[in-house]
Amino acid sequence: MGFRPFEVLKEKIRKEELPPGPERPICEEDPEEFFRQVKPLRPKKEIFWAPGFRKPPRFEEKTWPPEPLRVRVWQTSEYMEGRAPGVTKELLRKLREGRIAWSRVLDLHGLTVAEAEEAFHQFLRECLFRGDRCVLIIHGRGLSSPRGPVLKEKVRFWLEKGPLRRHVLAYATARPCDGGPGATYVLLTLRKWR
């Protein structure tokens, strides 16, 4: 066959006598005697922590899986809101949380500022004439614009300082399901436009 190195090693081990190992007391007749000879282990030393030393961390049970992080829209930097004098914080909170149903939507995506302003004012006039209470205006977040959210800032300006501002009770950034920071809820007065 071939060369087998372990066969050679076996032969060498058989020929040589191994030195005897240390003798251990074995009490085959009386096992209890054997256990009396065994010395007990030393007790562990207790470690006392000085005030300057850090204590070892405690491991506490944690619930798994961890609860998801809940971030609300009004806790972000993109959030905007406003209210007219006399409007309660409770009404603004209901608007922010989407508890007031909106009836109409205006989408300003892809429009220039001049076109958006004209569409915005025409839309609010129609809503006031129809008696709509809450509307949704989609202006986008302006993420692709090098100057930031242009239409979003213009919508805020038109709501606060435009010709129809006296008919705007409050506005707030929409919930994520309605467009999030790219849309705004607008709460209008109950009076019809004349």
C-alpha cells in the first residue's frame, strides 16, 4: 500500500516504556474513607467595592421584541401649524391628529409659484362658497428643490397673510397617511363666501 506514519508511531510507543504517573490514593474497599480525605474548596472571597470603583453592570430582563419608536409628525422639524386668535388649542390638536374630516383636496405638485397661487386662491374661494369645513392642500416637501420647500413656505404665507386669511381658522401639517410634511390640513370658517 503506502506509507503509514501512524503505524510507525504505534510501534515506537509499544517498544518504549512510559514512566509511571503519580500515585493517587484509591480506596476501592471503602468509598467513604476516600471522601473523608478530600479537602473542601476554599470559600470565595467577597469583593468590596470602594467608592471610586465602578460596580459591575446589572443585567435586567428586557421585553422582547422592543417596542417600536413612535415619532409623531409634530415632533419633526418639517412640521408647521398656526391658528387664528380665538381658536382653542383643543381644536388645533383635533386638526393635527386628523380627527376633523377633510372634504376636498388641492394638489399643487408641478406648478410654478404663480400658477400655484392662482389655483390656491380659486380653490379656497370654491371651498368657502360650498361651505367646506376642512380641506387638504398637497404642496410637497421640496426635497428635490435646491432652495428647499418653496411651495410649502408659500402656502404658509398665503394662509397667514393672504387675502383669504380671515377665513382660515387653523392649519397643521397632515398625518403620514394623508401626505405627512408634504400636505397641510386647513380649517375654514363656517360662513359661506359671498
